Amino acid sequence: MKDQGNLLLAILLSLVILLGFQYFFEAPRMKKEIEKEKYQEKTENSFNQNNLNISDDETEDYLKVDEALEKDKRIKIDAPRLTGSISLKGLKIDDLTLKDYKKSLDKDSDTVTLLRPSQTKGAYFSNFGWIESSPSQSIELPNDKTMWETTDKVLNNNSSIKFNWTNNQNINFQQEISIDENYMFIIKQSVTNNSAENISLSPVAKISRTGTPETLGFFILHEGPIGVINNVLEEINYDELKKNISPIEFSSQGGWFGITDKFWLVTVIPEPNSNVKARYQFYKKNNKEKYQVDYIGAKSEIPPNQTITITNKLYAGAKEVKLLDKYEKQYNISRFDLAIDFGWYYFLTKPFFYLLIFFKNIFGNFGLSIIFVTFLIKLVFYPLSNKSYIAMQRMKDMHPEILRIRETHKDDKTKINQEMMALYKREKINPAAGCLPMLIQIPVFFALYKVLFVSLEMRHAPFYLWIQDLSAADPTTILNLFGLIPWDPHLYLPKFLNLGLWPVIMGLSMYIQQKLNPTPTDPMQAKIFMFLPIFFTFILAPFPAGLVIYWAFNNVLSMGQQILIKKRLEKRNK
């Protein structure tokens, strides 16, 4: 009878838990999904009207890139650093390859493809247009199905191409597209009102991306929607955008709005002083995840027989610091260099980048530049490190006395604290003296670490021996004795288990450095510190080799400083 009662109680509790989960978690989630679907269904019509929607001609099935490129008439792009094409249907810049960058170090590796047609997997494109500013108007506007006309065949950096389309009301729309020797497109949009009525229009621009791209997932790097709104950097994660039922909207004077990967950027840029409304949004269509960044410009009144022209820009290419700085000054683009995730220590990170490039040009090797800059930083901070290590060494010398006090008064914590304070006062030791100089240095070393992580210049940059790409993890692994056994564990095991030789060197250097420091008086703290080198070895194993080399060399320099200071103290005490 008791067993039956327990069974009934278990069933009752299970029902309570199940119903509670449905009520408090599942029901709100389903409600949110339904609201999001309703919102997307409601706004999709406005996308169509506003020329901001993703292409209407796409289907649930993906086309191959070659099939999509052959489907529509195109204008070829052949610039010094870009190749690709522009689709005359919708006038979409949707086929773009970076000539200077390859996907891998393989000799036969393909170059990096940045933009893809809307009907392909990983579609990524941008186009520009107009929307009606007055609801009372009924103007036929160009959209993603519009077939534009031109007599030109190839767009290069020495000329521009004009595209024309005239609607049934005899209103002429024109886009003149040009490209420079790098990655900047200039789009001049003109409207000539040949009708008998005043018309009111606003310019629009959009970037559309299909599918959620793979990101590195590291907390120190942002990938996804990005922009500068009223001189303030806004970074929105893909997951964050997915959770929002409605678009995330901003009003801004000038600025830029786009999507960033670790090394590549696509962004639309309005005129610097124009007032625009930017939107970042996620939605689904034909079972495909869509991310869209767009903006609507200020209203323009166009009387009969009058023409207006506005200029927008599209940057689609590599995030090269010097190039972004150049464009920021040339076109007055607000804080354009923040497209590179320099982080909180921007005022340190960016100068470190230029310092690394300076020495890379001298040594001819980015790895040697990393080592030399690390050495220079250690040299600059030597006085602080000297104070820190002297304090730490004195604490280490006092360790036996500290242990004696703890053992003598092990049952009286108050007495231990009193004796310890008396010892510090007698020996004129400040327990925090070793920490403060180190705390001052942490932002500097983190800033250097950050710039190495985000630097495009480290991508595919060789070091020596087996390190042929400083931006990739050490390709060796301890599991096959660093290549002596003909077996590749990378194909079967998680990245963090494949400890390369440099991560092992870094871990050993960290362990030896720890042995030179005074052992923490707290036993639990001492055990935690003992496991830190092992922990960091596994954590840093999948990180770029350049970062691991920096960390290892920094440890070696720190050990050298500690040994030098220790010998000086020993001489002084004789």
C-alpha cells in the first residue's frame, strides 16, 4: 500500500513538473514564436512596397552558384582587388571575390568569395533603391525584379557605369556605379520626374545575408551586424537579433551599417550629414534564415521636370586598418576603423597594430615582430616589474615563517592574522605590493593579445618550421608525438585535445614561471594555482599560433626578469 502511495506521489509530482514547464517555459516561448511569425508576415508586404525585401524570385531549393550567375544578365566587375558581377535584375551587387586572399594555404586554394547571388546557399548581397515618402502616392518603383538597362559590359576602377529604368509614369531612375582600386563602391542614385505631379521619395539601401554563418565563438571577438550610430559603435550578435520579434531600429546622422566577419566587412554608408533610419532584423522565408541590415534616408520632394541625385557607398572587402583609416578621412566616415574589433583598450590596441606592422616590415616576419614588440613592452615596464618581483621575492623568503605562524596558531585564526600583520610590519612588507604593478600592466598585455587575435595581417603569415599560418592553431599534436606517428587526430578528436608543440611549450613556461613565484599561503589557492598551467594549455590549444607564441615568449621574458632580480637581491643581501 505504501509503495502504491509513493508511486501515485511520483506520478503527481511528474505531472506538476511537466505542467509547470509547459506553463512557465514552453507556452511563453511558443507565444513569442507565433508573435514573431505574425510580425514577419505583416511586415513582409511593407518590405515589398519599400524595396527592402529579400529577392522574391528565390525558392526553397538552392541553386548552384554557376546556375544562379547564368540565370540573369550581368555586368562584369574587374577591379584591381575585386572580381565578380552585378545582376541587372534588381541591380544587386551579389557576386564578389577578393583577389588578394585565399581560403587556405594550399597552392590550389580558391580565393575568398564574399558576396553570393540570392538563390544560392549562403547568399549575401547589397542593392539600393527608393521608397515612397507619402502614403497618398502610388508610384511604380524599381524592386528586386526590375530589369535595369545599360550599354556597358565591364565595371573597373577607371570608369563608371550608368543603369537606367523608366516606369509607366515616365519617371526615370538612374544609378551610376563606380569602384576604386580597393573595395569601395560609389552609388549615385538619380530620379528625374517626367510626370505631371510632385513626387516624394526617400533613398534606401540594404544588405541581405541568408543563413547563420559559422563564427569563431570567442568572447573577445564580435562577428555579425555592426554599425556606427551617431558616432557610437553598435554591435549586435546573430543570436540577439534572432530573439527580437521586431527589427532593432536606430536614427542616426550619417554613420555606417553592415555585417562583419573576423576579417571581412560589408557595409552601406549614407552621406555623412544625412539623417537616416537604420534597421537590423532577422526573419525566415522559404525555411531559410535571413539577416538584413538596411537604412531609409531623408525625404526628397521632386517637382515635375526636376532631377535629384544622392550618393551612397558600399564597402565590401577585407578589414585592412590602413585602408579603413584612409576612407574615414577621405569620405568623412564616422569611426570607420571600429569595423575592426579593437575592444575596450582601443587607445592601446590600434597603436600596437601599427607598431607590429612597422617591425614586420623591418624583420620581414610577423612572428619576429610579435616577439620583438613583446620584448619592448617588457623593457618599458621593467621598473614596475622590478618592484613587483622584489615584493614577490620577499614574500617567498618569508614563506617558511608564514608556515610556522599558521602551524603554531592553527586553531586561532585571529591570532594568525595578528602575527601575520606583525610580521609584515616588522619586515616592512606590503602583501599587495607585488600585485599592483602587475595590475597596471594587464591592460597593455591584453591589448597586445587582442590586436594579435583580430589582425588580418597575421592571417596566413608564416613563422618558422611547422608554423606556416600564425592565425591558425598549431597543426602538430602530442597525440601522434608531433607528427612521428602517421595518424591525424585532428580528424577524430575535439580541438582542445590536440595539444600542439607551442601550446605545450607555453604550458611548461607557465609552470616554471609559477615555481619562481611564492607559493600561496592558502592550501586551496595553492592547488588552484598548480592546475592553472594545465588549464591554460588546453584552453589555448585551439587558439591562433601567433597568440600562443606571444604568451610563451612573454612567460620566458618574465622568468628571465625574475631570475635577474633574484640574483641582484642575493648580491645586495651578502
